[in-house]
Amino acid sequence: MMIDVLDKGFVKIIDHMGSDLSATKAARASFAKDSPEWNAKEEKLLAFLIREKHMSCFRHATITYQAKAPLFVVNQWYKYSIASTHRSEQFGWNEMSKRYVTAEPEFYVPENTAWRSMPSNKKQGSGVPLSPQTGSHFTKTLEDWYEKGKDLYQGLEAMGVATEQARLFIPAYGMYTQFQWTTSLATVIHFLEERLAHDAQAEIRQYAQAVLDLTSPLFPATFKLLDLGSL
């Protein structure tokens, strides 16, 4: 299953390992015991693990996502890229490289109604929506800027300039990239708690919602107890 996000993006799950039972099995390992099957006793233990935030137990289930997102979203997402170890070089993250891929760049273009004002504190986040008329002007300006950058990029390639240097002319923040993210269920929960929050940026909240919608059917008891949909 794939969920479309923004104008050209998506999220889908391409592999996973584990179930709701993975966390309770990990918890019972402390007492050299096992959890052979899911039952009411396991659900009670799962509720305890979530309530007491014993999140290490949720590192034993893993999910691999494939996503397509603009770079300004990816920059926020990447902080959750470490897998189930503490070693910083063991990232579960592989991204399309513009050093090698010469396909035509794609860019995120906000709809006329998607533009937002600066908040009063000016630190982060957004204020109230701008008018569609104002948004229409900004959307057209952005499209023109993308087109100019793309023309320069392709022109330099045609002149024989290396792709890894020609890409400097591409307007970066709005450009789409694709990546695979392999991570533990514990990290997914952390990602969702932060990126579904009301003060998260609107665009990454849409990706977080897609991650929630795709992942919750794989771990139904866990997500029922977390109740992340209420954030």
C-alpha cells in the first residue's frame, strides 16, 4: 500500500519484521521467559510497557519505508534515521544521489491555499493562512524560480559539466528526493509523537500521518494503546 503526500510525494512500507508480540517477548526475556502467542496477558504487559515508557522493548520490531519528499521535509526526518543501535555510523537510511541520478528534478509546489504567514514569535512554525490571491502569486513565483534553476542545471550538463557540480544550480529545499528508511518500532513511535504534534511543520505532519496510517495495521494493539491519532 502506498499513500500519496503533498503534490508529488508518497510513503509506503516495503518490508517489516515483528508484531505486537515482539515487544512483550523482549520484556519477558529479562526473566528468561517467552511469549508463545498473543493473549490478554500479553496485552496487559504491552500496556504496562507503554505506560512506563519501556521503549527498548519496541526496538525488536523493524519497518522499512520508502518515501518521496522535498528536501526541507527530509532534513527534519533524517534525525530519526539511526536504527536500533547507538552507533552513529549504523544508519538505516539510503537516499537517491544527484551525483549519479540525472533524471529531471521534481519540485514541491504548494497550492495557492497552502501558504502561511510568519508567526508572531518569529522563531519557528507558521501563523495564519495567507489569502489564496497572495498564495497564487507566490506559487507562480516559485514555479518560475524552479524552472530557471532547472534550465541552468540542464544547460551546464549539456556543456559537459559534472552532474555533481551542475546540481549546485538546482533550488534545493523544494526538490524531491527518494529514500529508504529502516528503523525500529521504538523510533517510529518517537517520530510520530514529535511530528504529529500540533506545533510540527504542516508538511511533515502529513508524512507522519501517512506513516501512522501504514504502520498501525501491522501493530494494532500497540497503536491502540498509544492513541497517537489524538495528538
